[in-house]
Amino acid sequence: MRMMQGRKKIQEIPLDRIQPNPSQPRRIFSSEDLEGLAASIHTNGLLQPLTVRRGMSGNYELIAGERRLRACRMLGMKTAPCIVSDCDDRQSAIFAMLENLQRQDLQLFEEAEGIQRLIAEWGVTQEEAAMRLGKSQSAIANKLRLLKLTPEERRRITEAGLTERHARALIRLSDEKVRGRALTEIIERGLNVQQTDELIDKILITVKKEKSSCKRTFVVKDVRIFINTINHAIDAMRQAGINARTEKRETEEYIECIVKIPKNAGRRSTAGKPA
């Protein structure tokens, strides 16, 4: 069966000859959604053809329409109407990403991972990705920042049904252990975005205070080392016969250390030597 949709030919292609798109950004397919789509296709037919390209050995590779393809297979259909497109690997990956993003139902990390693959595998710049996907470059950058979260953190966020704004708040915590504890609290307490931001603010303040306290401790230790060095020098001079002494005084701002060495200490130390 051959029809025309605009200027594109539509062909009935056996489903067993259609291979999935390796660049498909979607990883999670809801069984409930697929069953609903299958019911719609059963009642109304496949209103939007699949988009494929020719592959090896007479087979085809899916470009767009993964959900529709799965629903058709659920119904036991043998063939489906397809638009055969002449495109390369790079174009196929971009088309698959575009098709899913335009549906607005990609899971947030699937979207970020898909954009990253476009950039890493197909040499698409952030600027080009933004232009093709109809987003600003800052929006693309924010999506990619989500990937700073570990795979385990992404899994927990997804399973808990948290939003992108929850994830972006967590990224503010650079320490993975601190971030993990914060994520646990967010999930267990069911915090909304505003409450999550407030929690992260409190954690950052606490971390800053701890670092400041730790820094002051190191400074005090360093000062003690310097003072001990002075004391050792005084002891060494006394052992050499020089009556040196030190006076210490501590104020709120300073530790004052005065070293007194007799001016004639050197002459006395050599007075008893033979000529």
C-alpha cells in the first residue's frame, strides 16, 4: 500500500523489519500509557505514521514513533504505515530527540541524557541543540547540569516523583554524602520546591560555618608551631651561653612575642677563648 502525505511517500512496512533507534532518548515506557495508545489505535487506526530509514539487509531503522511501534506490536499488527526518510545517523539521532521533546513527556533525566548524547556522539554544539530544540542556551546548560547528580541520585529522584527544580536545588550541594542525606530528608518529609530550597540554604550555611571553624583551628595550630619555633631558638641561644629571653602577651587581636638578646652576648661568648 502506498499513499502520499504532502510530498512524502507512506509505505506499509512489516513490523518485524523495523529495528529500534539506538539513539532513542526515552528509556521508560509506561505500560498504562501504551495500553491506552493501543486501544486508541485499535479503534481509530494509526493516525500518525512511523518515521523510518532504510537499514541493512532490507530492514528499516525507526527514527520516530517508538510508543506507536510498541502499541502496534501489542495489538499484534503485522504492518504499519511508515514515512521512509533519507537521513544519516546524525540526523536520525536529532530527529528522534526532537520528536520526543516535542511530546513534552520525556522524563527529566532522559531529556538531559538525550541532549548530552547529541553533543557527545554527534558533535552538536549547545548553540545548535538550543536552536533545533527551540530552547535558550541557558536552558540547555541547565538541563546538562542535572547530569552532575549520580545515577543513583537520579533514580531516587525519578522514583520519588520529584521535579527538575528539586534536582537543581540539590546540585547546589557539591559534597555527595551531604547531598545524599539532603535527598533522603526531602523524600521522607515530602518537601515541596520552596521547602527544598530552604533546606539547602540551611545546609550550605552549616557547611560554611564548619569550614570556617576548621580553617580557624588550622590557623591556631599554625601560630602555635611558629611560637614553638621561637621558643626552640631561645633555648638554643641559652645553651650557647647567650642570655636571650622572650616575652609573650596576648590581646583580642594579636599575640605579641618580644625576643630580647643582649647586645654584648657575642663578645662575652668569645671572651674566654685563647688568642
